Amino acid sequence: MMMNRRQFLARSAMFGAAAWLAASPSGRLLAAGAQGKALGIQLYMVLKSYQADPLGTLKTLKSIGYTEIEAIVTTTAATLRDQLKEAGLNCPSMHFDSLGFDPGVEAAHTLGAKFIVSSMLPSIMQKEKGAGAPEPTYSLDEAKRTAEYANRLGEKAKKAGLQYAYHNHHLEFTDVGGGQTFYDVLLKETDHQLVHFELDCGWVHMGGKNPADYFKANAGRIALMHAKDFLPGAGGKDFPGAELGRGTLDYKPIMAAADRAGLKHCFVEQEGPFSRMSDLEAARIDYAYLKPLR
């Protein structure tokens, strides 16, 4: 049985643990959400198909209409780069958790990516402490430490000619007191130039918040997003993914808010299990739902 994305990322984090770690002037912000802009997909969503038939899977994504992928590197960056070139797909962003930060920088340059993203930064920090370290608590103190760590990653990324971005899950929307969440602290205490954000809208929703509100309140800071949904009743330890339009989120107001806030890249990402249909069939449905909103 294929592990879910959170399990995959938590396991991958230990391998990278020892590694070190647009808004325009007033007026309408240039946005990927504008009509006719590119629509991408997180490679992890179709990992099963990709591992079985790498080039065929990428060409299928291109035929569906996707023009960008957000990478995870499971072979070598050079191999993936050549496959993407043959399939006619761009790679503006990649997640470094499975590699570690410094090897991730090298991979990003190989792929031609601008953004280097952490998927589970609190878990990376926890793994860095070694075996037996307590699980992340998503407390106020931990939020402050995470923000400081993110700033350091952002500085390293900048020196390498890249932009660091923080990707969330649902626990970042834990209340840490004073009417703010863990995620609010990250937004407040990270350097606006060094740290951008990749808003995973499905996980925001599972955390009890409205993704559109975060776009509206943070113009220019959320450069990337994941379009994701879950089946009704998802929660606790069970988060079965839903095809866009078949879950609980209406993406029309979300995309409108993202457009105004200066979103640069939108990636579809659906959680498994893919029991109702294959991952590529789900990718086709997700594209058909989201593309008219672009």
C-alpha cells in the first residue's frame, strides 16, 4: 500500500535533517490566477504512475493541459530534467524534504526551478534533534523557533539565487494564544523577502480556516498554492482526498482572492488513496474543474 503524502514527507525529512538547513506597486498584482495562466501539478500526486512509466506519465499530464510540475526528486534531478524537457513541461518549484536543503539547492538549479520549498519544516527540525526527540507541539515558542529557522533557510536560498517557501499542513492552524495561530506567527515573524509561502488550501480548510482569507490578508507573500480537497467527514487521523469539485471546498472565491493577492504558481495536489480511480484519471478531473477558474 502506498504511503500517504504526510507519511512520505515525515520519512523523507530524516534524510534531509542534517542538511542545513511579488507584489507589484499599488494596483493590480501580476498573478498566475489571471485568466489563461499556467496550471501545474505536484509530481507526488501521480508518483505511482510516474514510477511505473516516467515519461509516459509526464506526457499524459501535458496532454491533459498541465504545463508545469512541482518536483519531488525520486531519481536524479538530471534525469527528471531531461524527462520534463521531452514532455514539454516546466518546473518552477521543487520540494527539498527528500534530499536535504543543500542537495535540494543543487537539484533546483539543475531543474531550472526558482522556488525551493519545505513540506514539513517542524518535522525536519524535530528530526534534526535526533532519535527520541519529541514530536512537534505547534506551540507559540515552537512557532517562533520555526520562523527563525525559516529565515535562515530563506537567507541561504537567496544567496543561492533561489526563493524559499514554506508549505503548510493543518496543524499550523493550531491556536497558540492571543487570538493567533501557529501560521499567523510564521507570517508575522518571517522576513517578507526571504520567506514566501505555499498555501495548501485543503490543509488550511482541515485546520478550520478559510484559504481565501489568508490570500486577502497577505498580498505578495503567498507565491505558490496547492489546490486540494478532502471527502466530507475527513478529519482526525483520516484524510481521504477528493477530486476538486467533489469535496467540500469551492475554489471560485479562493482563486479570485489568489489572483488579487499575486499568486504566481498553482499546483493541483490530491491526497490518496486512489481507490475510486487512478491518479491520472483524478488529475484529469482536477484539471477540468480548476482550469476554467484560471
